[in-house]
Amino acid sequence: MLLFGGTYYPVIFTKGSTETTPPPVKTTPKVDVDVLAAIETEWLEDAFIYVHCHVPDHWKDMLIRIWRTTFLIDQQSPARAALLHAINITYAPLWTQVPRNGRYSFLLIFEMLPKTCSIFDLMEEIPQPGGFQIRSIVRNQTDVYHVTLD
């Protein structure tokens, strides 16, 4: 969900809105030592899905946040992966102000989807309009994704 100048704007993305080629950065997410210390030990031993979200700052005083009711949903089965951790973005009801420096990024860490999953949606299920929706993300071998929220 995005908030600009006191007005909520829905964020809905359809097939083709995700970047399938990784940007010229390391594919393994860089995680601060303090963040790693805060993550439960058993999480570090399991596999996860990492979604790097990039937000251009098109509007002055743009605010964003993520709800804990955000999931990755397999398009071919009822499987859902819950959001486990968010880095560089606040959980609702708090807001994160996007600085005016060109592009803002945050990282979402999800549970693993079944290996049979080949296409999934990122859905922020919230009790108001404007939740993040990124559809038809094609699964890759690394389970590291970069999406742009235009």
C-alpha cells in the first residue's frame, strides 16, 4: 500500500511487472549482523524465499508499509508462504517514509513454497484498498527475486 499526500493509492501489478533478470548486485541478500542476531536460529537453517522490492520515489513525502498478512501464493495449488521477516520497511500500522534519493529498497523473507510451484503471486491481504499485489512471478532456482513497484 502506498500513501501520497494523505491519499491511499492501490498498488496492483500484473504479469510482466516483475524483473526476471537480477540487477547488477549480489543475488544473496546482504543482511546486517544485528538483523541476523534477531532472527530465530531455526530460521537460519531452513530455506527461504527472498523478495527484494524496489520503489522509485515518484511522489514527494511517499510513505509505505507492509502488513504481516502478506503471502506468496502458488498459482497452481492452494499453497501459501507466510511473510517471516521484513527489512528496511515497517509493519502496519507504522509507516516508512521513502527518502527523495531516486529509489528505495526493502527485503521480504518468506517461508518456502513447494518445489512443484513454478509461478506465484505476492499478495498483501489487508482490510482496506491498496495492498501490494504482484502477480505471476516466475519461480527460479535461487528463490531470490527483484520486483519494482512502479
